[in-house]
Amino acid sequence: MLKFLVLILLSTALSLVVSENYFYGLNYGINQNACPSYETIKAEFTQIKKYTNRVRTFSLSVCNEGALALQAANELGMNIYLGMWIDRPDTFDAEMAALKAILANSQQESLNKVDALIVGSEVLYRKDTDANSLANYIGTVRNLVKPKGISVTTADVYYEFPPVVVENLDFLMMNAFPYWEGVTAGQGASTLMAHYDSVVQKANGKPVRISETGWPSSGGNFGASVASPANQKLYLSNVLCVTRQRNIDLVYFSARDEPYKAGVEAYWGVMYSNFTLKSNLPTTLLANPC
């Protein structure tokens, strides 16, 4: 009888974090001025898991996010893209030190949950480094993680994939935000797909995934791009529809609103900052966006 009750309790606990794969993945950011604990990250991943079984992070060393996020993902049976924040040589050194610690302290079973190391986020777009240096960073990371079977890529805007970088990637991850191009929400998905197709042409046959795109629910307008709940809903539904039809892996931006950011940057989440799903984005829409 006791064994039966234990099995029921375990089944109930697992059911609380069963994922509905409405999204291939969601981007997960943290407030670097108020580092979250492991318990906080795990609790937030538990909420994210209601909608996807995959997250993408942005740094290994800042707030020890890489190790904590990987641990939480493993506890919950989630996959993870581990980001490395590369904006100066010293930050690359810090990220490499954190990566070496993760590899030394993790079992292979845990590392199997890592979809890829993302070496840099929009570093060419921000001109934090040049293409040759980025390619060297990627090569250094690949040499370290290849024995563990971990893929390596970078994430950048759709027009920043020079050949020297592409040849060092296992696959490409592109960012595109039609909102910042001043188009209407109704034009957003077709604009995104045009950018995606342009990256495919540069990829030399390598897979292309979308690492960031989204639409804000508030915070201001940019040309014909209007930030509103209705437009966020329209853009999200159109993008989910077309990427599912075309079997494109999409890591949507972002999991939740980030009130520690300024202006419109705070309102890109599919969830509010407390990790409840936004009222304009019901699960019926996420399940059947077309």
C-alpha cells in the first residue's frame, strides 16, 4: 500500500511539470543586477515547461547562470541552449573558465541535454568583435566540447553571417525583429521568412534555426510597428503558423516580460513577469495558430 501511494505521489509531481510543446523553445533572460538563485531558476523553468521543453540562456559566467540553468534543466528533463556572452576578450576568458568548470563537473548524461553552445549573441551586429576573431572563439569552444558531442553555433542578426563564421558553425541561428524594421504586425511573419530564406542561401547547406524573434505587447511604436497585445497576438500566431508549416526550429523571444529593462524592451514576453501566460495569448491560440 505504501509503495502504491509513493508511486501516485511521484506521478502527481511529474504531472505538474509536463510540457506542452507549444514552442520549440523560449529565450530566458535574467536580471544580472539581482542574480537569481538555483531555486528561482528551477521554479521559473517549471513555469516555462508548461509551454516548451527547451530554453536558451545568454551567459555561462554571469551569475553562474550556465551551471545553474543546466542543473535546473536536467532536474526537469528539459533541453537547453547554453549561451556564451562574448563582447570583449576578457569576457570570453570568463565564459571559457565557466565552460571548463561545467564540463569538469557534469556527467555526460547531463551534457546530453545541451542542444548547443551559442558562442556570442549579436556580437557582429554590435561590432563587439570582427568576423575572424569570432571564428577563432567558435573554434576554441568547438575543440573543447567536441569530445562531449556538443554542437557549436553563434546567434546574430540575419545579415551578419560572413563565410569565415559560417564555415565554423554546426548550424546557424539567426535573429530578426520585424518590429524594429517599422513594418505592420500583419507584415511581420512574411518579413521574418524573407530574412530566414536569405540566411539559408548563405548557410552552405547547414541547418538554419531562428534564435530570436518576437513582438512587444506595450511600450511604444516604431514606424508602422505598433506595440500592443493585439499585435503581439497577431505576430505570434502568424509566426508559429508558418514556422510549423515549414518545420523551422524557432526559439521565441521571450519567455516573460523583463521589467528591469527600459521602455519597449520590457514587454516582449509571452508571459508576464510573474510567469503567468499573457491574457492575449491563450493556449488555444498556441495550440492552433493557423
